[in-house]
Amino acid sequence: MPGGIALAISLLLILIAGSNSREFMVDNRCNYSVWLGTIPSMDLIIFEVPPKNVLLTNADDGWRGRIWLRTHCTTNSSGGFSCLTGDCHSGVESCDGKLAEAPVTLLDFTNFSNNDTLYVYAVNLLHGFNVPVVVQPQGGPSPCQATGCPEDIKKVCPVELQVTDTNGFTIACESECDKYHDPKVCCIDEYGSQDKCHPSGQADMFKRACPLAHTWTYDGGIFSCAGADFNITLCP
């Protein structure tokens, strides 16, 4: 590199797409690697984002789906790939249309209109937490709301909801819904209406830590933005 200057942050990938596309930039400021999972596919070639690395990718305006964050991933002696959090059980780095296993931080990008440039987005903690993240729309015709969960909820996770590795370190925090499958906690069946659905103690704890995140069914932690790209910062 000219002058012998080394960049502190490496650029992993740029996918060039047509003009009708959105750019997603993933900036990993964690001290550990994170592997992306997506559904449907974003045609990623590289899935691992090491510490102090940035991954750039483009998705067509028509893409809507979910991005999630996998951690503590390894490849075994037979070539099988797996992760301790966010695993999709595909056996390879690509999730091949398979869903994430909870608990995991989810990034939802949806659209319920005929406007391909409109994104409805949320950092979704309904199925637990594993990685702090902030999503910031950039470059649209008007400013849009950042959202996310910048706090490391693993540090305040109740013991009964902690997921630990073989060394006893907490690597994720479960939701009470996924752990206990209680219709009242999950806001389903007779508790599915807004007047009967109320946040659990765990959802309240998540909301106090991360007020902008989507932590229970009717909390309103969902935002919309038109014509923007998205910067995704891990461990901000």
C-alpha cells in the first residue's frame, strides 16, 4: 500500500448491482467474528465478517427478508460447519434457505406496499439476543430513524435464560416465549389480541436495555424508510 500505510479496517466484499438496488454495509466492531445468515438468499459469497472488517453487499430493491448474526462457528474434521448461536443447521456457511435457531438477534426488512424502495425494518429480539447491533438508514431522500440494540444484553441476562459455552461464558440470552412456550408470554391463541398481549418480564428487560428494538408483539419498535441504504454496526 502506498507509503506503507495499513488500514485498520479491511473491506471484505463489494457486489456491484444495478441502479435498482440497496447497499447493506456490515461493520464488525466486535472482538470476535460474526457469520451472516440471510433468508431469502442475498447471493453472498463471503459470510464471515472478522473483527475490524467491513462487508459490503447489494440486494435488489425487490429483496425483503431477514439477516441474522451467527457466532462461535467452526468447521469439523468432516467439513461440517456449525455455530453455537444463530445456527441454521445447513452444514455449510450458506444457510440455503434454512431458518436461524434461537436465541439470536434478528434484522428484519419487510415491505407491505407496492413501493419497491420502501423498507419496513426492525432489530427483532422476540427470539432472544446474541450480538449487539445498530441499523442506520443512509442516503435516502429524507432522514430515517436508526434502530437497534447497542447494549450487550448477555451481561444482564437472567441466569435461567442464559445460553453458555463449554467454558461457562454466556453467549446468548433466550426469550421467555421460546424457553417456556407459554401462550400468554408468546402472545398467541387467546392472548394474541392487543388488549390481552402484555410484555413479559424478559421483554421489559430487553426494552429497558434497548428502547428502539422490537422486543414484544405490540411494542411499536418497527420503522420505515424509502430509498435508503443500510449501515449495520455490530458491537457499536
